[in-house]
Amino acid sequence: MKVVRYFYYQLYRYYSQEPAPFFKVFSAAFVGLFLNFLTLSSLVSILLKTQIIFFVTEKGIGRLWPLLFIIPLFLIVRFYMKRRDCHTRIMKEFKDQSTRQNRNGRIAVITYFVGSFALFFLSLWLRESMMNF
């Protein structure tokens, strides 16, 4: 899981000068992971020729369903990172990197985000063209 720790380290370093850096790191990581989840579910639905995941998009309170996942997940991650001192261990693990390693790490994080969005939209396009969703 060194990749995940490094991903966290790079995001935290990027947001460390702004207010509420942990919340911004969590938000960025959640968006990336949620896009990966949606991409995988879309590809599985193409392979199985059925829609696996249905999202409620009704008016009013039905649009707030993501909060049922985001808020508890944020609290769990915050507890794990802060109370169990995982944040400090991650920051110590990668603090002695060279300039080249930091540059390569930033490139990897940016590539992950761009790739996540590209694969998500590609999976939607494939699903629409193959299954007419």
C-alpha cells in the first residue's frame, strides 16, 4: 500500500499551505476513488450486459444520498489518520525524497487524476455505444 501512502503524501504536501488541508486531501482522494469505482461498475455492466448500480436521482432529499457515504467515510479516515498517528508516519516516510522523486511523484498523482477522468468518460462512452444506456 505504499502507493496509497505516497498518493496521500503528495496531496497533503500540495494542500498543506491552505486552510483545512486534510479535508481537501480527503475530497480529492474520494473523487478519484469514486470515479474508479464508477468506471469499474460501468465496465462490469458492459461485460454482464446489465446495469449493476442504480443511483437515486429523485428531487429533494433523494439527491443527498452521497452524504450517507461521504460523512461516515470522512470520519473513519480522519480517526485513522489523526488518532492512530498514521499521518505522521506517512509524512516521515517520504520527507527525505530528492527533488527528482518529488517531481516524479507529482507527475504520477496528476496522471492518476487525468487517467481516472479519461477512463471514466471512456467507460461511459463504451457503455452507451454498446448497450444504449
